[in-house]
Amino acid sequence: MWVVAEKDIAGLMTPEAAFDAVEAVFAAMARGDAWNFPVVREAIGHEDALYGFKGGFDASGLTLGLKAGGYWPNNQKHELINHQSTVFLFDPDTGRVAAAVGGNLLTALRTAAASAVSSKYLAPKGAKVLGMVGAGHQAHFQMRAAVRFGNFERIVGWNPHPEMLGRLADTAAELGLPFEAVELDRLGAEADVIVSITSSFSPLLMDGHVKGPTHIAAMGTDTKGKQELDPALVARARLFTDEVAQSLSIGEFQHAAAQKTISDSDVTALGRVITGDHEGRGDAEITIFDGTGVGLQDLAVAGAVVELARQQGKAVRVEI
Ligand code: NAD
């Protein structure tokens, strides 16, 4: 099997490779060529950790495997980040383990790629202003990918903890774009594309905040109970997601679904837009992509990084 170490991922994985891998696997899911397996997530009763697996099989890319890991809230004492994961790939012809790949940076990159892919297909024409709701670890990755794959001229940002916005402004400066911290009503009125990436459990961006043609990539809600958007905003938008069932159960759309203002027939897999089977934005004023994070995204970027590592002689071969 091949081993690609976490420390080598940054030098190997390019934003373009992550974008292409995620776009391709969303399309494969929509064609029915790739499917995710049921997610396992358990509180293990040790170190307050949440541990689980996300897996799947992409028959078109021949990628089979799982991401194992979770959230260890006390990891600071070990000088480790709290989110820890490893991706395991298997040979779909034989079942032999094919690769073990550090999954921490890959998770950040595939999540950033997902919102950038959604903007490619759903952003209003000529989008120039990016709005960031959130300023944590993942927000920097989302901003970098949005800027790399969009044509933004300036960034406005808001965060429930405003003291965190300074670092986001530094990232915008690195990317060569002006950044302004604003209130949510200004952000919603000025931004053409909004990326929300917080761990909020109550709505932050309200229906009244969002004005004019806008695309929202709602990326923070990946668990039951989390929420970033006003259900009334969801109810008046055209809705897209990575995987419909996951979006309605643990994603942002769980809340509007619980209120019965939307049903599964209102939500379209983004892959259908990528394959040309759905028109996408059409004449909608607001589109929302609910990025819940699926195992196939992890496998897609892991498969891409193993190829890059092998080409560059950075994959280590071990017998098992
Ligand atoms: P982080 O801890 O670095 O940052 C947390 C962010 O949420 C900050 O902006 C913080 O100000 C805000 N926040 C914290 N507590 C809050 C509260 N009670 N109410 C409102 N806002 C609050 O986390 P991160 O790594 O940036 O991740 C942000 C979110 O994205 C998390 O919910 C995480 O689970 C989710 N996530 C989703 C995916 C996906 O595929 N959809 C992937 C990775 C992370």
C-alpha cells in the first residue's frame, strides 16, 4: 500500500486538483456512478471524542474507501488540532488496502473546493463582491478557494466573534483584495456570493439581510442542530446540495424541512447542474448550496493526492 503523510499534503495537493476532484465526484454521484455509505459517528466516552467513518464507492473513478476520524476537543494538550482524520483507499478489484493518506488538510481543501464548485455553477453573472460569514480555521480555506476560482474585487466579512476578523483580513490582503468588516445587513446587501462557515446553532444570516441576486454557500452545518441561515431565507431560495438526504437530515436544510416549508423535491444535487441535467440558477434571485460534506469528496481528493505523491516520489510503499 501507499502511505502519504499529513506533512506532505500541503506540498502536493493543489487547489486545482481539489476543485477538479470534487467537481468530478459530484457529477459521478448525480449520474448514479458513485454513492456514499451510511455515516457512522459515535461519542466514544473517552476524551469527549466524537469518532466515525464516512465512506463510499465511485465506480467511474474506481475509488473505494473511507475516512476515519473525528473531533478530539482536548487535543491542545498533545499539541495537535482537534479535528483528526485519515483516509484509507482500497483496491476495488481485490479489496486489498491500497493507500493510507493524512486527512486533516485534505478535509479543509475538499470543503473549500465544494463551495467554489457551487459558485462556478450558481453564482450570479459578474459576481464581484464576496461575503464571508465566519472567521475560524476553515474560513481561510473557503476564502482562498473562492478568490482563486472567482473574479472577486473585494471582500466583506462578519463573524459572531469580531476579534477573529483581523486574521481573515490578513488572508484577504495576502490574496491582494480589500477587506471590510461589516454588519450582516450590509454584507447581505452588497455580496454577490456569500460563504457561511461557522459552528452556529442558531440562524445568523436572516431573510431580510439578503438583497439582490445572490449565491450562498452554506458550509458550516454538518450536524443535527447546527444552523446558520434563517429558514425563511431557505424557503424563498432555489436549493442545491451535495447529497439531498444528508442535507435534509444533518445539513442546513434540516430546519426548513422540519418546518415543512421545503421538501426533498425542492432540493437538487449540484451534480445534476454539473452534468447539464438541471439549469441551475435559472431566473432565481437567491440560490443556496448546502455543503454537508460527503465521504466521496474525501476519497476523491485522497485519490488525487496519491497520484501526485506517486508521480513526485513522495508516496511511501509498505507491505501489509
Ligand atoms: P473553528 O472552530 O475554527 O471556527 C468556528 C467558527 O464559528 C468561528 O467563525 C466562530 O466565531 C464561530 N462560532 C463558534 N461558536 C459559535 C456559536 N456558538 N455560534 C455562532 N458561531 C460560532 O471551526 P472551523 O474549522 O472553521 O469550522 C467551522 C464549521 O464548519 C464547523 O461547524 C465545522 O463542523 C464545519 N465544517 C463543515 C465541513 C463540511 O464539509 N460542510 C467541513 C469542515 C468543517
